[in-house]
Amino acid sequence: MDKQELIEELECLEVSTCSLDYLKGADYANERAISLAKQLDEPKKVVLPNFVADELEKLADKYLTLRDLYASDVNWLNNGTVYLEGKELELANWVNKNETIFEYAWIHGYEVEKEI
């Protein structure tokens, strides 16, 4: 759930009660929650090269979590770069140099680098 979805959920909350005081308190709490939600910082999406974004998309379809991915048999991820070549080698080298960015993109989403 992102920030906007949270705000929309809070705006749709309804409280059913016979007590006017309870209703006023619930309305105040809900308005306060919406106000705080609007102040939340949203994680900025990292920018990935197209070839990394393509691979991440394929992997996200196959593996549910980073843990699943790291426990998998993805050749470029687990076997080192000795036997890799071409695009697999380029991908492995990029991920090895940018592991934190790769993981952040997996968790928070990403944008694809615009080609010039």
C-alpha cells in the first residue's frame, strides 16, 4: 500500500455508534491520521538500466521475495562470473557493483533509465 492508497482508505472509514462524543473523537482521530499520512515520505524509486529492469521484472514474476531469489539457482547470481559471458556477465557485474540499488528496486520499485 502506498501513501495515496492509505489516505483513500482513511477517507472512506465510517464509524457507526450511538454516542456523539465517540463519533467526534473517531472523526478527529481519522482526520489526524489522514493529516499524518499526507506528511509521510515516500521512498524515491531508483533508476535502473533497461537490461537490469528487464531481468528484475522476469525475476519478480518467478520469485516472491529477495530471500527466494537469493536461494534460487539463478546462474549469474550464484555461480560467480567465471563461466559467464555476454549479457549474463554484464548483468552479474552490474548487480555485484550495485547490490543495494538492486535490492532497493526490488522492494520499493524502480524507473527505467531513459535511453538517449
